[in-house]
Amino acid sequence: MSYIGVVVTSVFVSNALLTYGLGSVPGRGRERPGSLASALALTCVNALASFFLWAVHTLVLYPLGLGALDILFFTLLAVPLLKFLSRAASVPGGGLLSRVGAQADDLIVGSLVFGVALIASRGGYTLPEGLVASSAAGLGYWLVSSLLESIRERLELSDVPGPFKGAPAMLISTGLMALAFSGVDAAFVKGLTG
Amino acid sequence: MAVDKRERAMENLAVASVLGFLAFIVGALSFAADSNSIAVERSAFDQDGRVVALAGHADDPAFDRVFRIQSDSSLAFGAVLTFRSPGGSALVGALFSPNGDLLELRLLGSCASRLPEKAQDLIGAFPGAGEALARAADRVRYLSRASQGAES
Amino acid sequence: MNEGRDSFIPNPVLAGLVGICPLIAVSKSLAEASVYGLGAALCAFALGALAPPLRTVIADRLQVPALLTLSSALALIYGLCARVYSPVIAAGLWIYLPLLAVSGLSLSTLRRSASPGRFGPDGQSRLGAVSMEALMFLFSAAFVGAARELIGLGTLTMPAPGMALPRIVLADFAPLRILVSPAGGFILLGFVIAAYRAIARVGGRKLP
């Protein structure tokens, strides 16, 4: 598949939140879901995490027959490194970079980053494809969370029945959005993008 | 100050050693689990002939190993494929000829997917089935991609 | 809100939204949801038992990476056991077994273990609270998995060992196939949480 096809598939067909259910709990992080800092943090953290996990899995563990231990070494080695990088970036007064670093720091230990990294390393991708797929997965998550944020704001102003207020209404809205995204067919994308 | 640094270094070393030991234990368990998986996959091809050897490993999302199977008259290759779709999953035993032609698909087990039990129906359930592909690896990759869009 | 101690225990999934991240993806069958739920429960219980004593011996700056690595190791051990128990269920769960390392239940247990003492502010044992939460998670996961598979496909796949999983077929056709897709999972979970809240309100308790 071409890189454009990988991007479109990762954003729409295999969306991290709507297809794999990763990162479903809203409200994490200090940034508003639709902000540029949030988008950059999601893209960068996912790409870096996927790179580390792919490298550990493919270059070190799999040749030794220890491919199943990738997540252990990822937690031991890559997570502290990612935390260090995000804290180095989040210097006070650093503007956009600081906000990206702060947001990234909140994202690192979570099912979204771990899950996308696992999909990129175990999904049969080469390294460039994995990096593109994981960055696009972050972008797809950002897109969906921005849309859900707008829906959440509207739901707060609407007259929703008591038991459905908050999480139930959001989950049902997320399901309807997943239904819409599932209309993008993988074969159609492959035919269109090559 | 020097004592603090030394203490910190010793603490780091102690924790790293314990975690390394934990990784060793998990690694040993993973070897044991792999042996069990190999035995289970070999048994899936018992009816096709004598499984002579493990032909190779693969870092593929659909399959982990390929076996060489010797029957009285011919040589074949077998792989246990994992088909995952949003609705369910299945383990399928696939038999190939040495030049990559698909000989048989056999449903070994499924979870929440209403896949057909019979081999012919299983082959027919996937789009583009029956196309000629030269190499077994291409065939298996095709099947694994087909499984992404397979209806459960 | 309740005053004093009573016997009502909020469900961590349906009230606290703990661990719903991958639950929607894995709960497409009773078998997968049960195995995943059991894994999350066992990992959380083990962390709840091991993390407090470990926190007393590990330096503050090393606690988070050490406990996260422990969580990963527990998740991997469970994943390997699940693969031996039933290769087809483990294959279906794919990345979600390693993701037990950062499941909501494990992370909330780790956060809870940061508070000192064996007893919480309500006088209840912390390990007891973790155990109850873990058990509730297992039941919730199995319930959602059974509901999705039953209404979605008309079958119930049992979490049995081996390759061939026994299946109870209750309908010749799939009544509402959409429910086994992720979209259906989100929608069903939304309705289940709403129903849980409505029932809790009838019982006189207001949940967040």
C-alpha cells in the first residue's frame, strides 16, 4: 500500500479510538482536544513510541526468539526516555513546544500510545510504514477527539435524560461516529490510493 | 555528595537487577509457551502427513511458523493463520504445495465469528480466492490481508 | 450522596469508567471478554498486593518505572498463560493482552497504592477494595461480552481451553450484527451505563 493509503487507512478505516477502542477515556491531558499542541503531541509521541517499540521488537528481541517481550523492554527503556524528552521539551515559557511537551507527558503511559506502538510493530509494517501509520493514528485520534469535544459541548446544552447525561451520551455519539467511519472501505481506499 | 551519588547508583543497580531477573523469568516462560504453540500447530497437520521440520519463522501478523510436511507421495508446507475481523477471530490451518499453490484451508477454531466449517466454503468466503500466486509467502500475505475485510 | 458506610459498591466500569478503553474492542464475545476481564482482574490484584510493600523499599524516583515494568511483566505472564490455555482466544485478543500492562484498572491500582497505610479513609482495606474492583470489572466485562455476542450473533462462545471452543447457538441468524462491531460496542456500553445509573437512582444513589 502507498503511504497515502496507509495514512487514510490509519485515520479512517483503522482509527485508534473508533476501531481499536484505544484512549477512550476523555479528559486526559491539559490541552483542549482540538488544539494544535494536542495534535503535535499525539503525532510525535505515537511516532517516537512506535519507532522505539519497532526497533526493540524487530532488531533485538525477534531475532532472539523473544518477540513477545517487546512491551516489557518498551516499558523499561523507552517510556523513561520518552518521559525525559517530554519533560525536556516542556520548559516553562517555551511556547508551543512547552505545551506539546506537557501534553505528551500526560499521554505516554496510556493505552493509546502503547496500543498504537504495538499495532505498528506487530502489524507487519516496515519501519517507514510504521512511522507513517502511527503518526496518522495520532492524527486520527486527534480528529475524532476534536469532533467529540464539539459534540460534548452541544450535549451539555441539550436536554438529555438524566441517566444518559455525560458518559452514556458521549459513548452513544462515539458509536454513531464509528458507524460513519466504518463506511470508508479498506478495499476502496487501496484501489484509490494504490 | 559522593556518598549520595554512590547510593543512587547502587539503588539504580539494585532495581535494574531485579527487573532484569523479572525479564529473565518472563523470557523463560515465553520459550515454554512457544514450545507449546509449536506442538499445538504441528498437531493441526497430523492428518496431512509427517511434520518433518519447522521450515521457518515469520514476523507476520497472520502467522508465526511454517512447517514442512512429508506425506507418502508429496511434500507440502503448512501454516496456522490467524484471521481477525472486527466481528471475530479464527485460527485456520493452511496447506501449500512447494510452488505456493493453496491446497487446503481448514478451520481449527473460531471465536464469535460465523465462519463456514467446510474447507471449500472457507476458501470461497474470502474475496479473490483461487487466484494464482507464485510464492507461498505471497499467498499467506494475501490471505492475511483478505482476512482484514472478511465478514464474520 | 451516601453518608457513612454501606454495602453499595459502585461498579468501576459502569460508574467510574475505569478500563473501558480496550473493553469495547475485546468484548465482542463472552470468551474473549472473560479472558480479558480475568487478566485485568488478576493483574490489578497482583499489583495491589505487591505495589505497597515495594513502594517502601524502592526509592521515590524509581517507583513509577519499576512498578510499570512489574505491570508489564504481569500482563506478559498472563498473556503467555492465555496462549497456552486457548490459542484461538489469545489470537483474537492480539495486542490487548500486552495492553493489560496499562489497563485502567492496573493504573488506578498503582495510583491508589501511592497512599500510605493498609486502610483507606473509609476504613476499608485497600487490598480488599482493589479485589472488589477487580471482581466487578470481570463481571462487567463478561456481561458486556455476553450481551454483545448474544444480541449481535445469537451465539455464546464459552471460554474453554483448546482450539475448538464450545458455542451455544441460540439463533440461526445474527440478530443485530452491528453490536459485535466497535460501533455497536460503544452504543451498547452507553446504554448499559445509563441503565446502571437509572437502577442506582432508583436505589437512592446518584452516580457521577
